[in-house]
Amino acid sequence: MKKVIGLSSVALLGFLAACGDNNDDAVNDNNGAADNNGNTNEVNDVDNNDNNNDMNNDMDDDNDMNNDDNNNDMNDDDGETAEADPDYPEQPIEIIVPYSAGGGGDTVSRILSDAMSDELGEQVNVVNREGAGGEIGIAEMANAEPDGYTLGVFGYPDNFVLENTTDTDFTFDSFEYIASFDDVPHALFTSPGSGLETTEDVIEYAEENPGELTIGESGALGLLKVLAFEDEAGIDVSPVNYDGGGDLVNDLLGDHIDVASSSITAAPEITDSGGTPIGYAAAERLDMFDDYPTFEEQDLDLNMGVRRVVVAPEETPDEIIQALSNAMDQLGESEELEQAFSDAELPYEYLDYEELNDYLDEQNETLQPIIDENEDDF
Amino acid sequence: MGAFDLDILLGTLSPDVLMIVFIGVLIGIIVGAIPGLNGAIGISLLLPLTFAMDPQNGILLLGGIYMGGMYGGSITAILLNVPGDVVAAPAAMEGYPLTKQGRAKEALYYSIFSSMVGGFLGVLTLILFTPPLANLALMFGPAEMFFISLSGLVVIGAIAGNNVYKSIFAALLGLFISTIGVDMAAGAERFTFEAMTLRQGINLIPIVLGLFCFAEMFLNIGKKSNEVMTYKDQSIKRMTVIKDVIKHKFLVVKSSLIGTFIGILPGVGTTLAVFMAYGESKRTSKRRDQFEKGNTEGIMAAESANNATVGSSMVPLLALGVPGSPTTAIIAGALIIHGIVLGPSLFEQRPDVAYTFLYGMLLTVVAMGVIGAFGIKYFSYILKVRQEFIVPTVLIFALFGAYSIRNSLFDVLIAIIIGLFGVIFKKTGVPLAPVIIGVVLGPLIERNLTRAMTIAEAQNVPLIQYMLTNPLSIALLGFVILLLVIVLKMRKKDFGA
């Protein structure tokens, strides 16, 4: 029995140590090797690699390549003026996630923090700062020291919608948008007992019974998505607000509401229990969700989704942004990273610094009128 | 289900699975026992570790923490009167008086053995009845959730002491606290004073820590150790307690079933289950006047109910992919990152994951029993520690716990302020549990009512008609009324008014 006590105290100490390191055990575990890689361009020694899992080994190979490249001229090809800071990073990096552990945004940031730790050669820790639909964490990112050691990952357009509908401490320009790795399209699902199988059914029903169709939604974007659908289809529905995806899916599958507005990643679970995905907002069908129709196919122009973006506070030096952007480009070519995203059923699509900023400008222009027209509903 | 796979069952008994179960439960008991931490925090800390593990082992580790954490809270609740989590509050209300009488070990034995019964029945339900129970959970829409949450408020009447006004005040205070923040349905700000920190609302855990941990420790400052508790090497045999638990089999099984059924409902979950079982045990007890003075029946009821929710809260998760509580949401995250689709097809497509997890959860009950039953002797050594060391240690952990929920100093501040209020409440005899019940149920009652109103309006029917369209919601309304009558009768008998 002494052993139990001994074990417990060891576990307790280990636990406390882990807590002190910003809640991320996995990162700690992987970091031994990464530290050696980082700033010195040394070739990994064999011992370190042995301690890592397969994914890390492969990453380390990329890492060697990157460290060589970093000193070369590849930056110039990007057409950006700043040189990447060769010394960055010199200390662990913190990524703020404005959502709770276990959700989609959290999953993305944990996959990324793991890969970034290896790529940058410094520990990258995830800190969950949930609350008020993401507002708390996003505001904290905006106010963080712009030194490149506090970054953030959140789902665009959460920030844009919050900024336009509530009195926030941040604006769209509070951030440098560095890269994005996934694009999760918005989708609508009908309940098992509703008898509505297609988008056409839904629109027809709503036209015949104005205001009677109930559409459940949750999150900062939920209402906006429903309003966009109303506008595009020219119908009048009743949005029902839910606190989270769990309640929403439960009430959909139990036929308490007619339609649920969620993202296409919920499709496997919902289909499994008898719900029907009637459409999702992508230009064309994604490989991962090949079985379900897009809105585009059904002549609805609804291009909405959530893109998890990696951001830094706005006044972060260009050299650091450049260094991060280079690292992201390396990760963007990593097949392991793509695999990790598809394993977690996240539709992977890499956008680099310029592509992302073009995408965001375009999206802002699409969203602004929808928000303005429906100002009273928020 | 029905599919019974011998290979998987044998695989569950392999050394590495057993080790994972044991480690998970041990971590769970430790984080549960530390005031301010709980199973959910332990699970989110170890979540990243599971990404590198096989999915079945990963979720079994988390499942072990969940099970152990649900029990661990009772240890410090009984010994120090500081339940780290709401679910251990009744254990403190009944167990700590026993500790003061020098019967700490006895209380701890009652706690572990009833936790085992509850945990076992909960997991058994999960293994045997997942599909039908998942369908039952789906029948609970806004109207049904409204009534079941309302019944929780009625339960406050059963657990309240002789001054009903103090209990009503406490419940109303809890309901009021729950309204602070941005109302998601209308977007209106309530009592936020334009402060961003208040817009997110006040989290449950800092309130629990404030009322139960900080208040208790503040009161203990300056007291001599022997005023607060005494350590006695009580010579109680495990068998004596086991026999008594068996004697109360009806109570324990009933409480486990209450825990199991209420645990299935997403969102309502553990808090309601625990207090409902506790209130019910008080109603049926022959020693009702002993409640809050150290009644072992209260411990048995609450402890079996809280561990029963571990298994049943996974029913909607495994069967529908709907996580019913923050803890199960994190477990869902661990599965999703491995690309495992939750829902009916889980049992066909990944029987290895599903069944290893189910059988493994039974093992977590065994591991919890072994660690608990043999560890109790050592747990009670805490009572030998001098008060000067206990108070700062508990306060530090509680501060840390309050911070760690959302990594927010604001939560720490809230916990301390509520702690000061807790001191006043304890001095003036305002019961603390109703505050917590109010905070938990407030949003459930309000949100489901607004949802029901929206849907009724969309369907062009009066709210009353919508709320009472199906047999289940009518039955639940009947249940609320019946409960109210029972509670009123009970109070009349006990207090004569």
C-alpha cells in the first residue's frame, strides 16, 4: 500500500508540473527533439528521434530542410518586403484558442500546435480561453504583446460577426492573418420525422407556411447563417437558439425542431441517426463529403463556412510575421499534417498569407450586407 | 447491441488495458480529491496525450479519470468539508459531521462502496440498454427539459432545513447569478455593467469553490486543529459497512437508477441526479432528523447516484454523438481526432473501440473500488495534518482550480468574493446547496422555456398547448406536481407548517 501513496504523490507532482506548463502534455513530450533542431541547424542526433512517434520523425525531416532554406533567398520569391527574422522563435509560443477543449476549433489548434512545435523548434502551447461565443479569447489575442510569442487560432468569421453585432474590444484589423489550414462549410440538416428531404422541400414548405419552419442554430455565427439562408431562398423561418451543438443535434434528432443549421462535419453522426443533410456551402463537393449535395448544385448561392485562421496581434514585427508565414508554408506542404486533418474529418485546404488575406477581404464583403440588412435581428 | 465478442472481452483484460484503467482511475481520484480540481479538468489536461494512443486506450484513460474523479471529490468533502465539485456536496453535508464525530473512515467506506454500486449499475446500463435509452433521451425536447429542470427546484424543498425562507433566498440567489451575462437568445446584456468579463456570465465552478472551499477555509483560519476535526484510528471493518450497504440495497439501487436516468439527459446531468437521490433518501429515511448531522443513508444515496451518471451520460454520446456534459464533450473530442464517427454505426464499424471501452468502463469501477477500499486508511491521515498547513494548501489549490477552468483571473476573484458571502451564509444559517442548484438549473429552465416559446409561436399554438402536446411532457408535469405535494407533506410532518 505504501506503493499506492508513492505512486499518487509522483502522479500528483507530475500533474502539477504539467499544469504549470500551460496544460499541454503532448507538446512537452514531443519537444525534446524539437528544441535541438530549432535555432542551430544541427542535424538531429539519433537518440532524439528514437523518442518520437512516426509523425514527428517525418516532421523532423521537413524541419532539417526548412532550417537550411530559411537562410536562403526563398523569402524574396513571395514578393514580400520583410526578411524573416532568423532568430525567431527563441522561447515557447502560446496559442490562445477562444473555445473549450474538445471542439472543432480546439482540435485544429492542437494539431497545429504539435506540427508548429516541430517546425519552429520551440514549444507551442494551446491555452483555451472560452466564453461569450469566442469574444473573450479573441479580445485577449488582440490585446496580447505583439512579440510573436502569443498567437491565436479562431474560426473566421466569428471575429467579424462579433465585431459587427456586439461592442467588442477588437476590430478586423486587430490581427495579422498568417495562414489557414481548413475550411468547414456550413450545412443544413432536416430532422428524421420532418418529411423534408431536399432543400427544395424545405423552401417549398417555408413558402406555404411562412414563419412556421423552425431552424435551430448555435454559436456566434448561427443566426447569421440562418438569416443568409432566409435571404437567399426568399423565405421566412423561425430561428431557435441553442447553447451548443449537443443540444441542437439532440432536438433535431428528436424531431423537436425541423431543421438544424450546423457545419457539414456533423453529417456522419446526424445521417447515422436518421437526419438528412440537405446541402452544404461549398463551390463543389468535397471528397470527404461526397455523398451530400452542395447548395450550389441546388441553385442557392450560399458561400459560408468557418475557416480556422492562425493570427498574430496587429503590431507584430514584419520579420516575425514573415518567419511564421515561412513556417506555415512548410507545414502547408506536409502530407502528415493533411492526414491529421482528414483523420479528424476536417476539410483540409491550405491558404498562405496572401491567399488568406484575399479570401478574408472577399468574405467580409459578402457578409457585411447580410449583417447590415438584418441589424434588428441581432 | 447484443453482439458479444469474446476476443474483445479478453483483450480488455490485457495488461496494458488494465494498466491504463488503473492509471486513469488513480489520476481521477487524485484530481477529484484536490479541492478546486475535478475530473473534467483532469480529462482536458490529459486529452493531448490520448492523441498519440490507440483510440480505445485513449478514451478508456479518460473514462477512468471520469469515474475516479466522480468518487475522489467525496474524500476531501468528507474529511475537510471541502467538496471540490458540486457532486460531492451531499457527501460533505453528511460525511463531515461524521468526521467530527471521529467516524471519518466509516464515512469513507460508505462512500466508496456506494460509489462502486452506482458506477457498476451505470456502466451496466450503458452496455445493455444504450439504444433504447438514447431514444428516450431524444424524446426530451424543450418542454420536457423545462419540466424536469423545474422538478429540481422542487427538490430544494426536500433538502432544506427548518427555515424555508432561507432556502428560498438561497435558491433565488442562485437563479439570479445564473442570469448574469449575455442572454444568447435575445442578445441582451444582463447585469454586465458593460464589463466584458461579466458578459461571459459567471461560471459554476468558481461559485462552488467560493461557497464550499473558500468559505470553509476562511472560517477555519485561526481555529485550533482539534476544534475543526479529530483523527481517530476508528476500528471499523470493511465488512461491517458492506453489510450495511447491502442492507440498504433498495436505497442504493434506487439512487443508482435515479442517477442513471437523469444522467442520460444532456445538460441536466449530474447535479440534479445527485440532489434528487439525496432528497429522496431523506424522504424515505427513518432517521430523517439525523440529516446534516451525519446520516450514512444520505452518503449512500448521493454517492451511488453520482457515479451512476458516469456510465449513463455516455449513452447519448455513443449512440447519437451528442455529448451530454462538458466532460463527455472532451471525450468526444478525443474520439473525433482519431476519425471515429459516433452514432449507431459505431458499434458496427468500430466494435473494437466501442466494446473495449464499454467493458473497460466496468474495470474502472473495479479499479476505483480497489484504490478506494485500500487507500482509505491513508486518506484519513489528512486529519493528522495541522490546520495551519491544511488551510493554505487547500486555498492554494482552490485558487489554482478557479483559475484553471478558463485560465481567467476573473474567475479567481469571483471565487474569493463568493467565498466571503459563503462565510456570511454559514454564520447566518443560509443553506449553500440551493444556491448551486439554482445556478445549474436557472439557465436550463430559462433557455428551454424561451425555445418552447419560439417553437410554439412558429407553430401558431399557445405555449401551454405546445408544452403539453405529448404524453411524456404531461407525465413530467404530473411528476413535478406530485413531487411538490410530497415535499409539502414531508415539511408539514417535520416542521408542522
